Amino acid sequence: MRRNADFSNQFRMVGETLSMAPDVFLRDLWYMPALASSLRPGDMRREMLLGEPVLLGRMKDGALFAMRDICPHRGVPLSAGRIMPEGSVECPYHGWRFKGDGQCSKIPSLTGEETLDIQKIKVRSYPVREQDGLIWVYMAAKPGGAPKSEPPRAGSSHPMRWTETQTFRCGIDHAVIGLMDPAHGPYVHAHWWWKKTPRVKEKHYAPLPNGFVMTPHKPSKPVYSLLGDVTTEITFELPSTRFEIIRGKLFGLTFKVVGMTVCTPRDAETTDVIQTFWWPGWLNFIYPFFWTLGPTFIGDDRKIVELQREGLKFNPNLMLIQDSDQPAIWYHRVKKAWAESVENGTDFVNPVQERTLRWKS
Ligand code: FES
Ligand SMILES: [Fe+2]
């Protein structure tokens, strides 16, 4: 009985959520737009994030910075300027300079006799972190807002071994839902190395601070047998971070492989799906599998959302069903609760309850 009530409720809630303007991004969270290795000292470039042009760069001393890629003087993109040796960005139009925190440090046309206080001129800056070989940018609800948390950690002591980025032409919600959808596997990823005859699955889920986890279990896909006898645990936390933690023992040695997938919203209709893996060096024999199969696997998901776009442009009502769409339902609930907590300035209360889900895939 509860299930039915739950279902119809959710059905309406989700129907509205999916058909509303897709440009509502969650704030007060960290997003991951780029790998740390993609910015050498003295590099900078525009990175679109949540529909905002962000100038992401590294001063010559290696310090990372992120600021709005719009010169406050007359709007020229600062990314078209240059990084100066003393640690500032120079606008290409009139040469105004800005420090990494957005503070204006020089206006070349001033003679020194003016009353203008350049200390009052600032570009919006964004908190930025570099860890695990990744760059995280904090998108505050209020411009200039200080981070209320730190970005997620990969929790691996090994360097990043493999990464792949693909651009999905869809909003963040469809990218995220596609990632956590257990029922599409046999159709979208119908490769011999992934496919298995569909059977009933039963997986246990528990809440996490900002999301939920499919608790450790033995994976059924044949490709995991490369690693011997393993268990895997899959987490999801807002805004769009999924970790898969595979633990096992091979040749008498225990190991941990960590996979992270983030959906980074560039704008309302463009989302980068960035996947990264860490594992110990002695497991490097798995590299060729990632190198050959990884892009194909993510590409499967990318192609299906492009096809989905052909239907979504008519703004249809959509359905989420029990139990296979339950993770997607949780995603919407967690997202809604987060948006409300930011809006009202209240603590976030995770609506997810511990539960076992059953589906066939
Ligand atoms: S527009 Fe940037 S210095 Fe004038
Ligand atoms: Fe998929």
C-alpha cells in the first residue's frame, strides 16, 4: 500500500521535475570541470560551469585560480588576455590586471591623480581546490560565498591511471539518471564483455550524507572477473558524483580500485561526463581494457541521451517506475531537499531511507 502511494506521489513529483526548466542548478556544492594536469603554470582558459563563464587558470608560481571570465570594465573575456609574472591576469582591452582572488591590481590609464579606489574593483572569484589530480570549483548560492564543505576525496593512495571525458548533449539530470539506471544495461551496453542474461537482482541501499550508496556486493558482470573475486560499492552524492570502489585480492595481495564519474553541467543542455580511475601500479594489466572499452562504454550512454533528445524536444511527460527507477527517484528527492535547504538557509535533511531494491537486468 505504501509503495503505491509512494509511486503515484513520486510519479507526479518527478513528472513536474523533469519537465520544468532544466536550468536549475544546485548551489553551495563543488563541481569538477578539469583535470589538474590540464593546466600548466601560466595556462588559463574559459570553462563553462552552470551556465557561467569561469576563467580557470594557474599563475606562474603554480597557484590555481577561478574567476568570472568577464572583465568588469567593459566585458571582454579575461581568458583572451595573459597571465603576468607578478601573479595577475591582464585584460586584453585596456590592460586592467586582476589577482587570483579577483582583486583589481592595476589600471594602466590612471595617472595617480584620480580619486578612484581600485581596491573597490573586483571580479567575482570562486573557491578552487586541487586534489587527487582533479580541480574542483565551488559554486556558491551567493556570489563570493565561502565553502560550507570540502570536495569529495577519491580515497586512493595511487596516482590517477585512466580518465575519459565525453560531452553529453543533455541537462545534468538526464546524464545523472542515465548513470544510476540499472535497467538500461542489457540494451544500451549490449557488448559481449558486459552483457549477461538478465536475471533478478537484489541490491541493498543506504543513505549517505548527501546521497546514497549501493552497499558492497559481488558484481555479476563478466568483465569484473579480470580482477578475481571482488566486491563493489557504488556511491552517489550531490551534485553528481558517483564513486565505484572495487575491493579484492589477487595473487595474495589485497587491492582497491576507485572509479569516479562526475557529470559536470556546462550549461542547461550540455553536460560533461568525466570518468577517472585510480589503482595500484601492479594492477596495470587492466589498463588496456579501460583504454579499449572505456570510451565505448561511456559513448553508449552518450548516444542514448542524444537519441532521447529527439523525444524530449516535444516536452513529454516521463515516468519513473519501481524498483528499477528508484535511484532516479531518490536523486530527484535529494536534489529537491538540497535546493530547499539552500533556499531557506536550513540544514539539509537526506530524505533517503535504507532499502533493498529488486529489479531484473
Ligand atoms: S575591458 Fe577589460 S580592461 Fe577594459
Ligand atoms: Fe550506462
